[in-house]
Amino acid sequence: MSLYGHPLAALGGALMVAGMLVFIVLLGLDYLSDAENPYRSLVAFIGAPVIGILGLLFFLIAIRVQVSSAKRKGLHVRWRLTIIPSSARYMRNLWLFLGLSGFLVIVFIYAGFRGYEATESVAFCGETCHTVMGPQIETYGDSAHARVPCVECHIGPGTSFWVQSKIDGIRQVLAVAMDTYTRPIHTPVVSLRPAPETCEECHWPEQFYGQKLKTKQYYRTDEANSPWTISLLVNIGGGNPQTGRAEGIHWHMVTDSLVEYIPVDTKRQEIPWFRVTKPDGTVQVYADPDATYPDPEGLETELRVMDCVDCHNRPSHQFEPPAVAVNLALSKGEISGDLPFIRAVGVDLLNAEYATLDEALTKIPLGLRDYYATQYPFRAADLSEDIEQAIEVLMGIYEGNFFPEMNTDYRARENNLSHFVNDGCFRCHGGNQVNEVGEALSLECTTCHSIIAQGASDDLNQLQSDIAGVDFIHPLEIGDVWQTVKCTQCHTRESGY
Ligand code: HEC
Ligand code: HEC
Ligand code: HEC
Ligand code: HEC
Ligand code: HEC
Ligand code: HEC
């Protein structure tokens, strides 16, 4: 009996060869190419092997058919891999095998390239993955990293994360195809490569950042949209090349100290337990006496090692809260501060629940025109130019930061780089967790920044200022509450933060 005694064996063999070749070609393409393309991976890692395995199956069936028919005829079954030019049937099947292999390879590679071209095209991305990834792509375009390719942060160099991302990519494509993906997509990205291997390729820890002056303008929710300004000198720190000392906020990353923590929610917003190990080996544990959390020594417990992304979790996908966005638009003069209550009304319109982007873009203009027509009927004509301008700006803010189809906006995407809108730093520095002698981390505002100017104006000349720092004054008289209560207790999502 011989290998090609049956045409099915020829077909099977051809499929096997073609599947293998396509796999190798696509694998090479995929590895060499910069652009991520999960669809190509789908063909390479699932399509090609399936074809190959199908071929193997045909091949085995063909052998089985031949063996049993030979046995029925009482023939002796013996394996022979030589070519039998004397057997016409054998030669016919051998040629069939070679011909089919060649034909299938050409067909698959052609189909692969056409498919590849199609998936690379903008239209394809626009239609298939843009709704899913839209929020991230849109915000990425407005970020400091708009020119850093996605793969630099999400995959990084080397093969192991590349393979992991392939497996992830295939799962994601299937989820999109079957419409089983979550809205919003899950975050944090648990499989994100550790920051030292991505961020630190470009921002190395010894780099010195010093102090950074941040001037923020706020507007109250009164009729006059009264301004308030705060200038902060943020002690970003780092390794100071002149003194060699590790300073400020970035001591977390320049010293060899290790900070580990246990998050109890999936978004890592609640941290009842953390531990710092200093380079000299001293260990300090901080825990919230009122919280329940898994045993830190337990084998099942995963201790998260703090890295860049625990503070910079939105380096390229920042969803601005409406209060922040409207304050900014007012400070730039894009929205006129002459419009009564525009800070309050604008935020409420952005904050309202809309099912789709279209609904929001219909209701925001109607809502604003309606507000001034009913509240300021005598001034509506005077204000109309400012109103129309404000509508344009509000719609722009909505489109850039709210994605109702994906349930994605600031409410689903906490930003950990502050403590004003989300608890951020105060997840650990908020005073809830204490060490064995009952001390919490310092709550002193100046640990992280000093306020060098503040006051009820958007003109820097009108502010109370001192380069040595001034004590914080809350824009609205609330006594000392801000010293003991987290900002987020009052600055809630309902108020646009
Ligand atoms: C500067 C680094 C960086 C770049 C560039 C970058 N990302 Fe991200 N991305 C992140 C980080 C960090 C997270 C969130 C990590 C976390 O919280 O676990 C994230 C999260 C995501 C998520 C999960 C949803 C979410 O909002 O948390 C998606 C989807 C995503 N990125 C897609 C992209 C796409 C698409 C691109 C390119 C257009 C891109 N990213 C470019 C760093 C980056
Ligand atoms: C491929 C290089 C590259 C990688 C990787 C990268 N960055 Fe950047 N980053 C840049 C560049 C370029 C800028 C812009 C610098 C500028 O505008 O001065 C920047 C700016 C920043 C800024 C300051 C901009 C701002 O918003 O105030 C922060 C913070 C930052 N990156 C954090 C990160 C973090 C965290 C990661 C890892 C998740 C990361 N970067 C990964 C290149 C990179
Ligand atoms: C403990 C929290 C924390 C950690 C951890 C952290 N950062 Fe930062 N980083 C900050 C804060 C706060 C700022 C200042 C905020 C701003 O610029 O708006 C900042 C600013 C920066 C800037 C901008 C500097 C500038 O001059 O504008 C870069 C770049 C940066 N960080 C990179 C990193 C990288 C890379 C890592 C990881 C190795 C890291 N950071 C870890 C909190 C942190
Ligand atoms: C996971 C918990 C955790 C988070 C979140 C966190 N820190 Fe820290 N931070 C620590 C620990 C632990 C120390 C070390 C305290 C010590 O020296 O014993 C520390 C120390 C510091 C120090 C140095 C204090 C000093 O006395 O020298 C600064 C500054 C700082 N953090 C700023 C920040 C800022 C800003 C953020 C938010 C962007 C932040 N941290 C978020 C845990 C955290
Ligand atoms: C653990 C470090 C830390 C401590 C302690 C801290 N802050 Fe902050 N604060 C930050 C960081 C980081 C930011 C964000 C700075 C930026 O945007 O660059 C911030 C931002 C702010 C802002 C600007 C808010 C905004 O984004 O519009 C104000 C106001 C402020 N802090 C007040 C205070 C006051 C008052 C205290 C003392 C009760 C305090 N902070 C304590 C780290 C800290
Ligand atoms: C007890 C509740 C409460 C606490 C705690 C609180 N605030 Fe406020 N805050 C308010 C109220 C109420 C307003 C007035 C809002 C308005 O004008 O509509 C306000 C207004 C502000 C404004 C200016 C207006 C704007 O655009 O939102 C800033 C800035 C501000 N607070 C900062 C802080 C910071 C920083 C902290 C934490 C250190 C803090 N607040 C803690 C209640 C609080």
C-alpha cells in the first residue's frame, strides 16, 4: 500500500502543506510589521492551523480507508514511501497532490493578502473596531502621547508579550464578532506590560523633573460664573543630578524602595493595605483597621507592585470630567463668562444621561437654547451669539470625552494622578491606613505641592501670592472641613467631578 493510493490523501496532504505555508508567511509578516492587526492574527493563528488540521484529518481518513480495504482483500499492509512510477493510479494522485498544493497555496496567500489589505484600511477600522476602541483612540489623539504608537505602551519590545498580545487580540476579535464584549471595556488592563519595560524606555528614572508650576482656573456655579485661581508648585522630583538626592513625588520610582498594595476592587480604587520596603531592608506596613481584605501572606493574594501606571493610569486616555472641561473652556474664553449660569448649566447638560451620541448632540443645543429662552427671555436675543458659540464648544467637549455607546466617560475611568476628582493619591495618603504605632502617611498638603497663589479672580495680578507658599483657602467658606474630609466627598459626580 502506498501513501497516495487514494485521492483524499492527496487533498489532505495539499491542505496540510498549504496551511503550514500560509501560517509561516503570516507569522513572518505579523512579526515584522509595526501595526497591530488582530484580524491577521486570527487568520494566522486560527485559520491556517484549522486548514492544516483538516488536511491531516483527510489524510488519516484516506489511510484508514486504504488499510481497511486492503485488509478486506486479505492483502499484507506494508508502508512504503517510495514513488511508484509504474502505478498509474499512484502517479495520478501524486500529481493531484502537487497540483492541488500549489493551487491552494496561491489561493490562500492571495486571499490572505486581500484580507490583510482590507483589514488595514481605514474604513474597516472605522466600522468594526472604532465603536469599541473609539473612546481610547479619540482621547489618545488629544494626549501628550499622540505620536507614540499604541504598541509602545501596550506591548513593548520582545517576543513574549507579542505572543501574549496575539492571544489577547484573538479573544478580542471573537468578542467583537460575537458582540460579547463589555461596555465599557474592562480596565485596569491586567495584562498590561510592567511599566519599567514600556514607560521607562522613554522616561528613564534618573531623569530629573524638578518642580512644575500648574495654574488652574475655576468658575463657581453662581450667576456670574465667579472665577477662582490656584497656582500649585508640584514637587515632581526625581533623582537630582546636582545633589544626587531622590526627591519629591518621584521618589517612588528613583529609590529602590518597593511599595506593594492589595486592592479590594477590580479598579484598584480601594487600598486597605500597603507595605513599603526600604533599600536598607526596613519594612513598614499600613492597614485600615476598619476594612476587611485578604491575608497579605495568603498564597492566593496578589500583591500589586506599585509602578508608573498606579499614578499615571491615564497617560493617553484621559476622559475629562465636565466641570474640568467647562472651566477650561471658560478660562480660554471659548465659552463666554457673560452667559449667566453657563458654568452650572453647561455642566448639567454634559452630565445628563444620553443613550447615544446623536441624542446628546440633539439635546444639548435644545437644552441650552431653551434655558435662556425661559430664564432670560428679555436678553435671549442679545445673548444668542454667545449661546450658539457655547453650544458648539459643549458639543465638542461631549464628542471628545463622552462615549455613551460604550458607557465610557470620566465616570467609568478614574484618574489617579490627583486627589481632587478621584481619590488617587489619597487612596494611600488619605489618612485611613495606619502602621503598628497608629501613624498614617503625612497629610500635610506641602508634602506634594505648595500653593503659591490663589484668589477670587482669573487675573494673576489680583491674587494672594507668596513663592514660599500660602495656606489653602477653600473657594467657598466651609471652615476646616477640607482638612479632615476628602475633597471627593463633596466634589462628586453629580457636581460634574
Ligand atoms: C503612553 C502609553 C499609552 C499609549 C501610547 C496608548 N495607551 Fe492605551 N492604555 C495605557 C494605559 C496606562 C492604560 C490603562 C492602564 C490601567 O489603568 O490599567 C491604557 C488603557 C487602554 C485600554 C483599556 C480601556 C481604558 O480606557 O483603560 C484600551 C482599549 C487602550 N488603552 C487602547 C489603546 C489604543 C487603541 C492606543 C493607540 C491609539 C493606545 N491605547 C495607546 C497606555 C497607553
Ligand atoms: C515611545 C516613547 C514613550 C513611551 C513608551 C512613553 N512616553 Fe510618556 N512621553 C513621551 C513623549 C514624546 C512625551 C511628550 C514630551 C513633551 O511634550 O514634552 C511624553 C510625555 C509624558 C508625560 C507628560 C505629559 C503630560 O501629560 O503632562 C507623562 C506624565 C508621561 N509621558 C508618562 C508616561 C507613562 C506613564 C508611560 C508608560 C505608560 C509613558 N509616558 C510612555 C514619550 C513616551
Ligand atoms: C506616586 C505617583 C507617581 C508615580 C509612581 C510616578 N509618577 Fe510621574 N508624576 C506624578 C505626578 C503627581 C506628576 C506631576 C503631575 C503633572 O505633571 O500633571 C508626574 C509627572 C511626570 C512626568 C512629567 C514631568 C514634567 O516635567 O512634566 C513624567 C514624564 C512622569 N511623571 C513619568 C513617570 C514615570 C516614567 C514613572 C514610572 C517610572 C512615574 N512617572 C511614576 C506622579 C507619579
Ligand atoms: C499604594 C499606596 C500609595 C499611593 C497610591 C501613593 N503613595 Fe505616595 N507613598 C506611599 C508610601 C508607602 C510612601 C512612603 C512613606 C515612607 O516614607 O514611609 C509614600 C511616599 C510619598 C512621598 C514622599 C513623602 C516623604 O515623606 O518624603 C510623596 C511626595 C508621595 N508619596 C506622593 C504621592 C502622590 C503625589 C501620589 C498620587 C499621585 C501618591 N504618593 C500615591 C504610598 C502611596
Ligand atoms: C500625597 C500628595 C498630596 C497631598 C498630601 C495633597 N495633594 Fe493636592 N494634589 C496632589 C497632586 C498630585 C495633584 C495634581 C497636580 C497636577 O494636576 O499636576 C494635586 C492637586 C491639588 C489641587 C488642584 C486640583 C485640580 O486638579 O484642579 C488642589 C487645590 C490641591 N491639590 C489642594 C490640596 C490641599 C488643600 C491639600 C492638603 C489638605 C493637598 N492638596 C494635599 C497631591 C497631593
Ligand atoms: C464639605 C464639602 C467640601 C469639601 C470637603 C471640599 N469642597 Fe471644594 N467646594 C465645595 C463647594 C460646595 C464648592 C462650591 C461649588 C460652586 O461654586 O458651585 C466648592 C468649590 C471648590 C472649588 C472651586 C469651584 C469649582 O470649579 O469647582 C475648588 C477649586 C475646590 N472646591 C477645591 C477643593 C479641594 C482641593 C478640596 C479638598 C482639599 C475641597 N474642595 C474639599 C465643597 C467642598
